[in-house]
Amino acid sequence: MTTEEYMQIAYNLAQKAADEDEIPVGAIIVNPETGEIIAQAYNQSAHHGDATSHAEILVIQRACEKLKTTRLWNCDMYVTLEPCTMCAAAISFARIKNLYFGASDPKGGAVVSGVRFFDSSTCHHRPLYHSGILADKCSQILKDFFQNKR
Amino acid sequence: MTTEEYMQIAYNLAQKAADEDEIPVGAIIVNPETGEIIAQAYNQSAHHGDATSHAEILVIQRACEKLKTTRLWNCDMYVTLEPCTMCAAAISFARIKNLYFGASDPKGGAVVSGVRFFDSSTCHHRPLYHSGILADKCSQILKDFFQNKR
């Protein structure tokens, strides 16, 4: 599968989040050697009732549970939005190898925006990151969601 | 209760973590108006098998569940170690009012160290923070834990 095809799966999860009135962000974790999708998640902050239930946190927890490990060496993550500061640090802790994201988030992101955590001195594992994958649609679904909220 | 007395409760939780072979960090969330301790937690990364189970994330999740809200307005957090980048962002998202921490963490912290998240442009709620509460013992329990690991 291509990078765009993996991101499309993450996008479909974001769509599912929107259908459930959650901020539409989706994420998957993939084993790039086998192509297996190890775990999938979408933002569930409203459902779970706490602000830590971002797609990235949930997908890491699920992948760690499935693989019985705290370290996702050699796994890649695809997420529709640039991770926030909390999630960027979680991605580093989980030892994700490649991070692919869709839309950039200048107001809340922490990879190419804000604290740029992977480039900071207290980041001890730096994933390779790749931005702009299906960026337009990943951004549009968020715009539509917040437009409908007004 | 005094600031030190609340931190002592967080310290006792760190001790419990050490007893369970977890990195000894403890945290509580308090309603400063009533003095009620709303939630308690200690690091459970090994037990839960994922790197997101820091004391601060767990105590936020428990407090949000108990109060049926994603926003802990007017609540204070006491934690034995300076929060990392992931936890600092989670504390901001949860709208914690005052953050009291014990030992500073130059290698992994994100409040007075590293990315200093609360002072960054992508931090949209800035807790007041107070460092150095029972710092020596909060630091010593970590040193002892890692010393025993060698």
C-alpha cells in the first residue's frame, strides 16, 4: 500500500469521529515490513470525557496492548492532523519510527509548529516525520466540523 | 492542609509505585476550596504496558471521570516530579489551575526545563506553577530506584 492509501484509512477513521460528534482526527499504526495495520483509533475526547483521549494516544495504547510492549520499534504512525505537544511526546516515548501526518496545525501542533518537540533537547527518540499527506482533505474535514459547530 | 502535606500524599503514592517496581512518581488532584482530594495516581507504565500511563495522565483521567467533565477548572495538581512534555500538555488541556511539583527534571521536564510548554505560543491555558515542594525526597526516591536497577 502507498502512503496515501494508509492515510486514507486514517481519514476514514476521522470521518467516523465526525459522525460521532468528535473532533475528526484519525490515526493508525502500521508495521511497514509486513504492511499489517496493528491498531486504529480516532479522537474520543467527548466520549471518554477527558482531554487525553486523542487518536494518537489511543492508537499507541492499543498497539502496545496488542504487541505486549511499551516500545513500538520499527512501527509507523499515520495521523490526519499534526500531533499536539502531548501526542508528539507520546509518539517519541513509544519509539515510533516514521510519523506521517496530513494537515499541519500551526495553533496546536508540535512537530513543525509550536515547540517542535522532535527537534528539542529533551526529546530522546526522534521519529522521522513526513507532512502534507492528503493534507487538503484532512484539513477540510476539520474545517467542516467546526463550521457546523457555529 | 499545607502544600507540603499534599505533596507528602503524592510522595506516598510514588513510594507505592516503587514497591510495585514502577518509576516512583505520584500525583494527586485537589479541590483547593474544599480541600478534597479528587483523584490519586502513580506511574503505571510497566503494569499497563504503555508509555502513556504516567501518574499525571492517569490522575487527570480519574478526576475527569469522577467529576464528569473534561475541564478541571479550579483544580490543583501535586506531582512529585516536574511533568514531561506529554504531561505538561495534558495538564494544560485539563485546565489545571495550580501545578505544584517536587523535583525538577532537566533531562525530561517541560515546565522549567526543555520546551517549557506553559511559556510557549501553542499553550492556550497556562497553569500557575510552583516548583521545589519536598524536592529533596521526591528526587531521592527516584535516585534510589534507578540505583537499585543497576
